[in-house]
Amino acid sequence: MDYYSRMINGDIPINSIEKITLISGNN
């Protein structure tokens, strides 16, 4: 899950909708 953490933290490019989905726990 480190990959998701890095995306949320901005280390890996990710669009806003995907980021919101991940933070919402729908990963």
C-alpha cells in the first residue's frame, strides 16, 4: 500500500478524482 500512500502524498502523479477515491478508501 506504500504505492497508494506515495500517490496521495504527491510523489507519484495522480489525477484529482483518483486521489479523492483513494482517500475515501475505495481503492
